Amino acid sequence: MCTPRSARISLPGTRHHGGHHDDHAGRSDHRAARPPAVVDLATWQAARDELLVREKAYTREGDAIAAARRRLPMVELDGTVEVVGPDGPVPFLDLFQGRDELVVYKHMWYDGAPHQGQCEGCTTTAWHVKDAVYLNARGVSFAVLTTGRWDEVASYVEFMGYTQPWYSVRDVDAPVGGSMGYITCFLRDGDRVFLTYSTTGRGNEPVNGSPGLLDMTPYGRGEAYPGDHLYLSGSRFGELLKPGAASGIAQASTL
């Protein structure tokens, strides 16, 4: 899920309340939250075992949904449509790199914005997919697509230190181009290319491991979300990208 540029939150170490530093900014509501009850280990274990029943049911349902996802019908598309990368225009088919499956992240783009002004949610998602070695070993290629002009995209990729392949799909129709902010999956059969799946809303979250880890902590993600859920926006990450930095990764290391 991508975060609107206007929906920014405070950063750890930034100034608040008359100039004082707040190292907990971004999860600011956790200090007002009531901590869990203190019990003995046996009571804790009983509560943990009770929750485990629900967790196992959740896992099994997730497995069933994944199986249904794999059985979705697919749509054939023109694999010769051109996207623009570091070597200029290339057919979309090239993004498979000879493999049968391709996963792309469609990164939102704000024309003319500074590096730290790009979509915060997309930035943190791309940051969490820095290495596709395991995917590649399983026959799956990975790339990032965006609607930005290639000259701007190339500068941003260099600034961030990304090593995954990026391509501009500016003016390219869906499903290769179109709306950004989603994960989309494709299948190749020789020179034929098919759309098989695309996320919506918070469907990108499995890519970003940090929210999942925060969900295991007492204070969770620290950001209010409907249904008593806490959603991690990427705004802290995006605002950590300071102008003049040697690389975005260096600036993001404080996250």
C-alpha cells in the first residue's frame, strides 16, 4: 500500500514540542497505550496456546487462499511492448531474463519531485526487495516498474543504491503500465506472456517484512488503522532520504 505524500508522520530523532528530540516519533501512540497485563509464565503459556489455535487457522486459510490464487485464470498480453531501462527501450519479454515467471513492483512516481519526495510506501517496499537471488533460484525474475521519465528514474535508482532492475513504463497501457502501487505477476510460455495476479490495497504487505515483525511486538506498528489494526506507512523511510547524501541506503540506515 502506498502512502499519500500528505500523510507523513514524525521521524525518530526529529524535533518536536519546542525543539526536544523524540526518539519514539512515528510510533508516538505507544507511550499512551496500556501495556499487557503482568502474569506468571503458566498463565502466559495458556493465553499463548489459545492464540496459537487462531494463528494456525489463519495460516491454513492463507495456504488455501494461495492455492486459489494460483488457480486464477490468466490474460495474454503483448510481450513485445517496450519499456525503458538503462540500455534504452527493450521488449517487456526481456524482463523475464529467460525465466518462466516474473514478479514486478509498480512503484508510484511524482514527476519532478526530489528523491526524498517520492512515494514513501513504495520506497519502503522497494527497499525490502533488494535481493531476488532466492526468487531467481526458483525460476522467478523480479523488476521494478514506474511511470517516471527514465532520466529521473535512473538518478533516483543511483541515489538509493538499488541493484534490482528498474524500468520506466511511461505511457504504457495496463497491465504492463497503468496504475502504480501494486505487485503484479506474469507467466511466460516461449514468446507468449500472461498476466496471472495483481495485488490491491494492502496486498503488498507480504513483501515488507518489517510490519510483520512489528505486529509481534506489544505496541505493534504504532499507527492507527481501522479495525484496531496498525498500519506501517513508509513515510519515516521516505523522509530519511536527505538531500546531498552519498546514497539513499546510507541515509536509510538509521531506520
